Amino acid sequence: MARPKITAEQREDWRNLPLANWNTRTVHAMVIDLNAEKFGIEKYVPLRGWAFEQGVIKRALNDYGAAALRETIERAFAEYKPGAQYPQLTAGFLIAYMLPRIMPQVLAEGQRKEKASAAVVSAMSAEEMASWL
């Protein structure tokens, strides 16, 4: 059974699109929206052009996955302070220069959460503990 086709408009709805369906268009939409919301940027100008940014986004999605990339973008926007010379945060700059510092933190936290949830699943129940004692 074929999955329903996702339209370009749906791809740009990054807040509602499941992470499994994210692509470069979704990430670009997120970065453009966050620039408009946080910094009041009405006209987004990509770093080194659209093709460069699409390439680095695609590579980051393939290497880290949509969930980790989304978390990295959110953290980058939370800490970025725009200035007169750099009034916006581009996807290219974010991935090329901020991702190498932020992504290891995101991945480490994800591993800690997985280990914690695995420990809870494998822990003895009260009944098992009572029978063991």
C-alpha cells in the first residue's frame, strides 16, 4: 500500500510534520521561520547560495537524523545574538560552524535518555524483588 504523497506546503509545516518526513525543504522552512520570529528578518539570504545550504542540510539530516538536527537548530537560535553585521542565522552558518559544538551535546543527552529508559524497563518490579528476597 502506497503512502500518501506529502505536498510542498506540508513539507514546510515543520511544526506539524512528523520527523520521519523531514527533508531539506522542512529544515529551510524552520530556519526561515525562526529568523522571522526571533530576529524580524523578512528576507532570508542563504549562506553561499541555496545549493550550498541544501547540501549541508541534506548531509546533516543523513548523518544525525531529523530529531537531533531540530534540537540543534532550536539550541542555536536560543543562543545566537544577531548583530549589525550578521542580523540573521543562516542554515549554512548554523550547520557549518555551530553544529560541531552543539550536536555532541544533543547526541549525548539522547544517549543518556535512552539508557535511563532502558534501565527503567529492565529494572525489577516490586513482585520480582519480593520473590527474590
